[in-house]
Amino acid sequence: MVKQERALRTRETLVRSAAEMFHQEGFTVASLATISRRAGVSNGALHFHFANKAAVADAVEESALARLRAVTADGPKAADCGLQRLVDATYRLARELSDDVVLRAGFELGGDPARPPGVDLRGYWQHWVRETLRQAGERGELRPEVVPEEAATAVVAGTVGMEVLGTRQPEWLDPRTVGRFWRLLLPTLAPAGLLATLSADGVDTEAPEE
Amino acid sequence: MVKQERALRTRETLVRSAAEMFHQEGFTVASLATISRRAGVSNGALHFHFANKAAVADAVEESALARLRAVTADGPKAADCGLQRLVDATYRLARELSDDVVLRAGFELGGDPARPPGVDLRGYWQHWVRETLRQAGERGELRPEVVPEEAATAVVAGTVGMEVLGTRQPEWLDPRTVGRFWRLLLPTLAPAGLLATLSADGVDTEAPEE
């Protein structure tokens, strides 16, 4: 393994350890000493990569944003229908929040008052949901009485709620919970003809490739 | 003012100052010195009431729970219909979260990993929503195909999402946001006959008396 590669791996290990500590103890309590120890890395090596704890947290947030981009990206099996792609992305988001502590910590850091506003994962998600529903509206995938912006409010609130509640109660990120949400909401969003073709259980919910 | 009354007022002032500091800086960063200074109270007076910062946070959470109980309590003008009472309570919750920093901080402390699980405001809200919808179902206020437990999932997720997003973006707690949510959700929950009598804008949304 060349030197540069090894440095990159060490950095990734540090980002993951940091995410675990930020998630468990919060940004303010988590210490650089615990983060480097957990990563099996010397304090010196940590400081080679990061100037201070804020820089580590920035790296966690940036890495989390890359993962969130993958969650919202269309895979090769992406549905033609924007509404279905939205449903599918919420399943991927719930699963990645359960499985990937970096994504989880990224969302949490964004809500921590001790951190300055920076990378804003909830803001990115909000923007993506709004844009996806706007396009769905333009393509006639919404009932005529549905205002895309209003639908986005309900979808963003519901999914952020599951994200936050899932921190302490993992069942909120269970696919069955996501399914309950969509089975209630889809009938008010989609015209009857389209609704029959949609799956509230998702069709393309595989883990994204980074 | 008798001595006991004065002590009670001081305690209340301290709880409010603590809530402000916890909300602004987070539990870990906020210091007892800042809290007492902000309350215009000596350090000694603070320690007369509270042994340590955890005890202050406990008091904030208990006070917040009393306020949340008032939000979910039926006022003299409470609607007969359980579904309408649920709608009305979400408007009161959104307004109190905007106006009352003690309630706001209580919710935030419950999600802070640096705090042990204790008074759980989100848990209380979850329980109340679930129970209200279960009763609504028994009284025939839900469409026959709606499972009350599933409806509760969507309502809790949506309202907790608004609570969390409202911390940094106040428009999430605007009555118009709450209205958007209910205009989308009510038609899937209520049978057509009842739906015509319901108001998605709330009917009894006055500030609760404590």
C-alpha cells in the first residue's frame, strides 16, 4: 500500500471513529483523545489530518453529505415516476441512517447548537424533496389540487421526524414505519390511475454505491 | 411578598434562564455562572435551589412537561371530535414551541446524548397522539381502512419533524405549515361525512392555561 493510500484510510477510520463518538456523546463532550484511541491511531496522526475537533466534525459532515447525495441519486434501476423515486429514496435514507453512523452523526451535528451552521444535511434533503415534487407536479404525477410545495412540507416533516425519533428508538427507521407513512400519504398525492402503479413499499431501495 | 413566594419566583426565573442558555448553547456548554447571571441571581442563590447543572436541566424538563400537558389538555371550548382535538393540539404545540423557550429546551434536552434518558417529551407526545387516535377510531372518526396505530406514526413523525426543523427555521412552526400538513392528511384519515365538519386550520387553538 503506498503512503498516500494509507493516509487516506487513516483519515476514513478517524472520520468513522469521530462519527461514533459524536453520536454517542455529542460534539462538545467527545474528545480528540478518545477519537484517536478508538481509531487505533496516535494523537500525532490525528493532528496530521485535522487541526482540531471542529475540523474533524467538518469532515464528518462532508462525508455524510456525500452519502446523502448517493441516497438521493438515481440508481440504474430508478423508477420513471418521480413520486416513486421519492418513496424509494426515503427507504434508502431510513436504512442508511440505521446502518451508517457517519450519515447519522452528520444529521445530528447539523442540529447541535454548539456547532456553527455549515453543511446542512436537513437543508439538502429538504431541497431535494421539494425539487423532486415540483418536477413530479410538472409531469402530472400529482393530483391537480395538490400544491407541490405543500406536499414537500408534509414529506420533509415526516421524514425528518423519523430521522430524529430513530436516534433513540430504532423502530422509527424500520421499513415498516416508512411504509405506514407512504400508505397514508400516497393516496392524497397521486391521481387514482398513477396510484395503482405505485408501490408504497418501494421498488428501488438497494444500498447506494458511493 | 412572603419569603416562600420569592423563592418560588427565583426558581422560575432560574428555570427560564437555564432554558434560554440550554437552547442557545446546548446542555454541555451552558454554564451555571451564565445561567445565574442571566437570571440576575447570585451563584449562592442558584445553589440554594439546584445542586448542579443536571438538577437545573431536570427542572427545565419537568416544567416543560407541565406545559406539554397543558397543550394536550382539553380547554372549555374543546371540540367533541377527537380528530379535531388532535388537529387543535398540534397548532397549540407549534405555537408554544415558538413562544416558550422552556418547552422548546425541554424537547431539545430529551434529544441530547449528553443527558441520561429521563422526562421524555417526545415520548409523552407520542403516547398522547396514539391514544387520541385510538379513541377516534373507536368512535368511528376514522375511515374503516385506517389503522389508528399507523395514522399515529405519520402524525407523530410529521409533528416531531416540525418541532426539530423549527429550531433553526421558525417558519416550520408557523400555523400555515401546520395547516399544510393537515390539509394533506385529514382526507385520508376522516370519512367524507366527518371531513366536511373538520377544520384543518384548527378551532380551539388558544394558549393553554397552566
